[in-house]
Amino acid sequence: MRRKQCTQYSIVFMQLTFGMKIGDYMKIMDLHSHTYFSNCGRDEPETIIDAAAEGGIELFGITDHNYGINEREVEYSRLINSMKEPYADRIKLLCGIEIATLPDYYNMKEEEYKLFDFCLIENVGWEGTITKDCFFEFMEKIPIKKGIAHTDLFAYAETIGMTPFDFFKKMADSGIFWEMNVSYDSIHNYREHPYMLEFFEDPKKQDIIRDAKVVISVGFDGHRVEDYLPPRIKEYCLKLGEMKLKTADELFK
Ligand SMILES: [Zn+2]
Ligand SMILES: [Zn+2]
């Protein structure tokens, strides 16, 4: 009896603290990380999966660069997928891919997408991206779950002449999630993305995302296990929980 009460109290405490509903527990997620399959990465998959599991990450997506994986997409996907089961009681693993959309780097064939649980699209808004003038058309053709990596989408919406709300509403309707990239590591010179910092500071932006029902993911974008900071990921995941936003862990239940 006493134990039951304790459990109830702790659930109420979590609700008050993190704004969670009973049965609506948000998983601590990191949906952006690199291994030696990326030219700029060097860790074995097991090394970073172990670091994530030990750091309390519950949902972990490995997302090597498409132009690092190159012809090895079947090998990569088989390897990452083969680790899901052995790790299942410690961490839920996803096989993702980060896809560059600059013409010299984009090499995806439609059937290859299906080797992955999800993809992160990058270079949106860059000079020369193949998504220029066709962002939603490009995204809608992707046959798996998809998100936009490390991009200030409030600024991007304006450049394509849409109000932020209309843009984000269309994103939600098109099943595109948005990454809050919380990287803080040597390979990125310890810079923090300004769009991410601004988002967490700006209740108006948070209202727009909440009203548009856009799904938000968190990613550390790790390239070196010695730089990996799971407590930082946890902190930002819990902030999203407090804000009562839709979070990408829901997509992978
Ligand atoms: Zn990237
Ligand atoms: Zn990355």
C-alpha cells in the first residue's frame, strides 16, 4: 500500500515537474549521431551505443552521412539493424541516415531510403541545395520518416515567403519533424546553434510550434565519443516535455 502511494506521489511529482501526463512518458532521445561510416566520424557503433545507454539515452538514432556510407548502405543498415536486438533491454536503437542535399553530395536512389528507419535532411536553405524552390515536394517524396537537421526554420520560412505558422503547419501535415541540434563538441568548435538557443528562450516561437503541432527531435550530432554529453541531451528533452510539445519519440513507438 505504502509503495503504491509512493509510486503515485512520484508520478504526480513528475507531472508537476516535467508537465507529463500519466502513460505519456517521453523517452530521452538522441536522433543524430555518427560512426566511422561518416568521413568525419571515427567511433565503432558499439562504442557510441554503449555511451548513450550508460548516459541514460532511451531512444538512439545513428545517422551517418549518405556521402560517407556511399556504396555501403546495405552493409551499414545490416550492421546497425543487427545490434537492435542485443541492445533492446538497454536502449532502443534506430538505423537512420543524414542526407546532404547539395548536388555533389546527394546520391540517394528511391529504393535505398527503405533501408533506414528515418532520415535527417541537411543543407536546407543553402545556396545550391537541390531542395531550392521545391522543399515540400522534395520532402513529400521521401518514403520514410524524415526530419530537418540543424536549420533555423523560422528564418527559412521567411525566405520562401511563408509565415512561420503556415510553414510549420504544412510541415506537420507533411509528416516532417524538426531537429533541435544541441551539439557542443570539439568537431564543431564548441559552438551552439543560435536557432536552438533562441527557440528554447522564446515562448512565442514555442507557441507557434505547439499550435502547428510540429514534432520536435533532439540530436547531439556526436562525432567523437569522448565529447559525448548525455546530460545535455536529457536537459533539452526534459525542456521539450515541460513545453508540452510533440516529440519525435512518439514516431517510433
Ligand atoms: Zn549535418
Ligand atoms: Zn550530423
